[in-house]
Amino acid sequence: MEQKKNLIIENSIRPLIKLVISIQLQILREILMLHLMHYIPREHAPKYQAIEKKEKLFYTTEEVMEMLSISRRTLQTLRNDGKIGFVKVYNTIRFSKEDIEVFKEEARGSR
């Protein structure tokens, strides 16, 4: 019984740990990019900004609405119905790149 309880706790914590690690990695990348920008000549800076943008892991509601060409209300409904994954960081909603891709694949499969 105790092992089963520990397994349930471990399985419920694992996604949270994965999320925290991915957020920490994104923050570290952003700090590194800001640090590098300080030492990179201005004429080369836009190249590094473009690289940083390509590696974005989390998106805002507005970005996802634009990516999927849907309204704010439709996105809210998808969230409420559990059809698209999201995370709440403090009081803001963010969508991971993985969650968006999973939603797109499921949407294609249901057609």
C-alpha cells in the first residue's frame, strides 16, 4: 500500500519537476543571451536575437491565438475541455511548444 502511494506521488510530481526544469533552462538561456548581448558588437546582435527566438519554449495566449488562428474564447474553451495543455506561472497562462504540437496532431487526426 505504501509503495503504491509513493508511486502515485512520484507520478504526479514528475511532470511538475519536468516543467520546473524546462522553465529554469529557458530562464538560463535568456540570462545567457542577455549576458552575451552585452559583449557582442551591435552589428551582430540581431543574429543572436533571432537564434534566441527560434528556441522559445513557452508561448503567451496571444501568440497561441495567432499561431492557431483562433479567438481568445475558443482557446479558453480548449483549455477548459482539456484539449490543449497549459501551465500557470504565477498569474499568467503559458503554453508549451510540446502542448501546442500535441494539440495540432490531435486536431489533424480528428479530421
